[in-house]
Amino acid sequence: MNAIQTAEFARALYSAHGDKAEAEAAHKMQECEAAGNSDKVQDWKAIRQAIRALRGPNQS
């Protein structure tokens, strides 16, 4: 997944789930880890970081 796709996916997920979007991305990341899909783990990690950036500072 490239940076543009990651940003678009993060925005869509944040729009759909609001403050729970980062937790949703973390959950998907864990599912992919359990399945042994390291490529998808990296995608979800990048999406999670993009969501964190969208939320802004002091929104942990």
C-alpha cells in the first residue's frame, strides 16, 4: 500500500469510526500478526500512525 492509499484509508476509517478508528486499526494489525501476514501488519501499522496524525496532538 502506498502513502496516498494509506492516507485515504486512514481518513475513511477515521470518518467512519471517529476516535475508535485507531483502536480498530490496532485490532486489524493484531489479526494480521496472528495470521502471519507481515505485509498487512505493516499496512495497518502505517494506517494507525496516519490516524494518530489526523487526530492531532494530545489525543492519545
